[in-house]
Amino acid sequence: MEIFAAVQLAEIGSTIVYTLLGVLMLGLCWWIINLISPFPVVKEIEHDQNVALAVLIGSVFLSLSIIIAAVIIS
């Protein structure tokens, strides 16, 4: 019974660590996108309501999430 609890605790710990790693990597990617873009991305999406840019940024984050998850799983 103790072995089962230890395995679950290890899985929970690794899940938390990998979740934090993935979120940090996505945050880093957001910072890089803001750094290299020639205009303020948040202003374009929120104030100018640029839907195309919002869809583009959303698709970039979805693809980055899939890539990060695949790397973490392997």
C-alpha cells in the first residue's frame, strides 16, 4: 500500500513540475513574440480589436503547446 502511495506522489510531483515548465516556456515565447514584433501586440488585440492578429497569436500558442507537450512526454 505504501508503494502505491509513493508512486502516486511521484506522479503528482512530476505533473506539477512539467506543468510549471510548460507554462514558463509559453511565457517565454510570449515575451519573445512581444520583443520581436514591430508593434505592441496587446494594444493591437485589445484596443484596435485586430481579430486576425488574435487568431494568429492563438494558433501560435496552440501549436507551441502541442510541441511543448510532445517534448515533455518523450
